[in-house]
Amino acid sequence: MNLKLTDKTALVSGSSKGIGFAIAAGLAREGARVIVNGRSEIAVAEAKEQIEQTLVNNLGIFEPKSFEDISDEEWRRFFEVNVLSGVRLSRAYLPGMKERNWGRIVFISSESAINTPAEMIHYGMTKTAQLAVSRGLAESCTGTAVTVNAVLPGPTRSAGVEEFAGQLSGGKPFAEFEEEFFKTVRPGSLLKRFATTEEVANLVTYVCSPLSAATNGAALRVDGGVVQACF
């Protein structure tokens, strides 16, 4: 399918690895000019070498921590990185999108926005906040060709998740951790495995396309069926 992204410009925050990298690569394959963003010049250069007007708010952090141990500063840090980074980028680019009457803003939220994880309440809070921001921005673009959506991945196998798995499992092999995870932590999953970053990126790439014009203000799930509620 031709997604009609040739010569469109895409900025993907946090795109040097993981889901962000897969999104950037997917957009590039469809002909978009992609701006890669990361935390170090080396990581960005490596991503650019592998990849060789859209806005994807992918930058985010997460860590398992019991509620009692999360300090005020950590609550603020998670909100700053996971929510305000996307708010600031949207504030910078949205006026131009409205003026040109074209644009796509996509927030990478999480199934944790609906199923707040007990082991990462501060993270879940930021993912829920992204849904409110994305819907509000979509409302502000009523009647234009600018759309704003949130994509909710479920458990996805990225480098960050592999590190997370190591912390939770005490160094067990990933396959062993994966089996245990879907038995005890996410038993409602229909997929029964971690999604690949490419599987998440496929949905995001479509949402960035002109073909997705009627998809707006939505919370789009690519969660492997973890979320049972309909919305």
C-alpha cells in the first residue's frame, strides 16, 4: 500500500533506538524525510546510518519502583520527560501545521494509561496524561487537516524492556521471563508474547499517513489485547 508519505517531513523524538527507531525507519521506508533525535551524538549517528510535516512524541522513561519509594522529585521528572516534552514539541510545531492546513501529531502512550501498573504508578500517570493532551489538541484542530492521536503499545520487546526484564527477573533468560510475565503480570494478553517494535511502528506509520485523515482524537491500541475495556 502506498501511504503517500513521500517528501513529508517527520520528527520522531527518542528515535535512536527501540520503538522510536522502528517508527523512524518505517517512515523512511515510506519515503518520508526523517529527523532522528536521541540522547547522544553517537546514538543518533548510528541510527542515521541504519535508516539512511509529521511529529511523533515518543520520548519517554520508565522504571519499576514501589509507590512508597517514589519521591516528589521523581514524580516531577517523569511528568517533565514523558508529558511536557510532547507538550513543548506540539506547542512549537502546531501553529505551522494549522497555517499550512496539514500535519500529524502522534503521542506514544501505553496500555499502562488504562491498566496502571502497580510497579510503575508514576509511569502510568504520565501515559494517562498523554491521552488527555492528545485529545485536547485534536479538539483544537477541529475542521483542519491536522490530526492528533495517541498510540497505546502493550508490552513491547525493546532494549529498554530487556533491561527492565533483567531488573524484575534477577537475570533470568528473556524467554523464561517472557513466559512468566504473561502468566502472572499480563495474563489477559491475547498475544501471549512481547510485540516487536516494528509491529508498533506499523500502526504509527499509518496514522502519520494522509490515508488516516478520518482517524483523529483517538486512543489507538496496539497492545496485544491486554486492555479488555472497549473505548
